[in-house]
Amino acid sequence: MRKKILGIVFIAEEIVRKLLSTGDQQRSVAASYRLGHSTTNAIFNETCQEMLASHYELT
């Protein structure tokens, strides 16, 4: 179970890193990971919100 969670976290990090570094559209990144664009959008939004929460004290 732990390996599966770590795999999901790794993929989420890769998606966010690719979106931020390349400026590709979310649909093209989603296609490269064989995910739906809404799934990629949710991963990106949730990950960025968590990253910025400590800086801006968001909940």
C-alpha cells in the first residue's frame, strides 16, 4: 500500500513539474500520462494549493 501511495505522489509531482517547467497545456500533459484532463487539472490545483498554503496560510 505504501508503494502505491508513493507512486501516486511521484506522478503528481511529475505532472506539476512538467506543467510549470514547460508551459504545456494541461490536455497535452494529461495525454502523456494517459490521464483525463480533469484529473490532471485536479492534481495540479491541489498540489499547488498545498505548496502555497504554508506561504500564504491558506486552509
